Amino acid sequence: MNSRRSFVRRSLAGIVSLSAAPWLKASNPQRPVYPLVVSTWQNKAANQAAIETLQQGGRALDAVEQGVRVVEADPKDRSVGYGGRPDRDGKVTLDASIMDEHGNCGSVCFLQNIMHPVSVARKVMEETPHVMLAGQGAEAFALAQGFESKDLLTKASEREWKAWKKNANYEPTINIENHDTIGMLAIDTFGNLSGACTTSGLAYKFSGRVGDSPIIGSGLYVDNEAGAAVATGLGEAVVKTCGSFLVVELMRQGWSPTAACREAIKRIVSKQPGHKKFQVGFLALNTAGQVGAYSLQNGFMYTRHLQDKSDIQPSKYFL
Ligand code: SD4
């Protein structure tokens, strides 16, 4: 399908748009840049917190952490942090990751009783020689770092879980029960990229299940010389294709963010026969500040915040 000619055309288009953009590439710190934040689904308050961090001179890394913390603390968001839907045993178990412009990264998975897994992930990155901590080890580390222990199961989530248990039928509704994981990408005024991703994972999953969000290269990937990507939707499908890494590598080859996300979706379609029954969405940002998204099914969207303007953009989709 991808003839050499169309590849060359795409590459040239990428080069032209990179050089025409007013955005700074990290290698050229003299040129002016404008802070930009994008996140999966509808997250204006989270993007606002992130953009304010950037406007105060913060790093993209600080911005994505501060941004996604807003959603982690929001009990109304049923797919992230406090108030997230529990696993089938009624336990809220969280996955999160963070990655900076140097390729440093940290993550936690199957973490319980801690409201801000993204900040624990950052501590893993900055305070340990490791990339990922899991389960009780991650929780003990968080407590030792001064995080408070909190029961994350809200009354509303508990009620829903009890209703689900009556039939215990595991067929998550596309765009509903696995919706709202926040993945956020940012460029700061130094022209550097960072990203974060945080979720309570699939509602009513098996105890111990870990999704794509804490797996570097699947739910999140950042390369300051190529771009950054995050994923949302059925994590198993994303893990099988190393989705975010694939999107970033395609952008490195000159594909636009949208084309790169579409190609990663096409990979899932061609390899995974069950794809009509689930949703996956990718969101990507290149070093020129271009944003793109693509999803398997209708219904995915992203929130973009550029300087003082915020808007919600529908993603293009495959099916
Ligand atoms: C997961 N990818 O754990 C996450 C769920 C998600 O929007 O993205 N929901 O599989």
C-alpha cells in the first residue's frame, strides 16, 4: 500500500511542515516557542492546569504531571484515580506513567490506595534506579515517599460494581466503561516534549490485570527528536502492537501525527480480528507542534490547549 513514492511525498511534506512551523525544535533554543498541551478525551480543567504550569516557566514534565493530577483527584471521572471503576473484586487498582525529554521514564502498575499514581511514577523515575514498580511494592514506596493512603472506591463506583456483580457479565461498552483514561502531551517554552498517562484501567478487570498505560512504548512514548504519543482504549490491543512507540517511530520517518496514528490503528485492524468490538485511540504531537489523532471507532476526541485557546477536537476514525 505504501509505495515508495507516497513515502517520499509524506516525508517531504513532513520536512516542509517542520521547517515552516514557528515551533522550536529542542536543538535550537534561540527561537520563540509557545506552550501547547493536548490530552485524550475532554479534559479542559486538566489542560488548564498544565498550561498554567508552562506559562509560569515550568517544564513540560511538570505540566503533564500537574495536568493529569486534576483528573486523578476528580471522583466524577470513573476511569482514573479516585472514583475510578474497580476490578471485579471491588478494588480500585491504578496504572500510570510519565516520560521526559531526555527519555527518562517512570511508571507504576496495580497500585492501590494512592490518589496520584502519576506523581508516584515520577518519583520512581527520579528517586530509584528503576522504571516500573508494581502492586504492594509500589504502594510501600509511595508511602515511604510521603504519599497518603486513601480508599479510592467512592460510593457511586461501589454501587455500580455491586449492580455489575449481579450478572458479572464482562463486556465493557465501547467508549463508556473504558473511557476517559487521560494521556497528556506537552511542549514547553524550551521546546521540549513530555507526556503522562494515568488510568484505573478496564472496569471489572481480573485482579492483577495491568493495561498499556504504565508500559513505556505502549500507552506512552516520548522522544524529543521525533515526537510523543499516548494511547487510550483497550490496553491489550495497544500492548500487542507497541502502539505509542510505533506512532513516534513513524513520525521520526516524516509521517504527520495523524497519519502515524492512523497507521498504528491499521496495524491493530490487520492483526487483531476482534477489532470491531473494541476501541483504541492514539493522540500524537510532533516536534513542530503539530497534533494528530486517530481511533478505531467513532467517539474518540482530544482536548487541545494552545496559549489561551482551548478546544475539543473529534478524532478521525477507521470503522
Ligand atoms: C487500559 N488503556 O487500561 C486503558 C484504558 C483506557 O480509556 O484507556 N481507557 O487498557
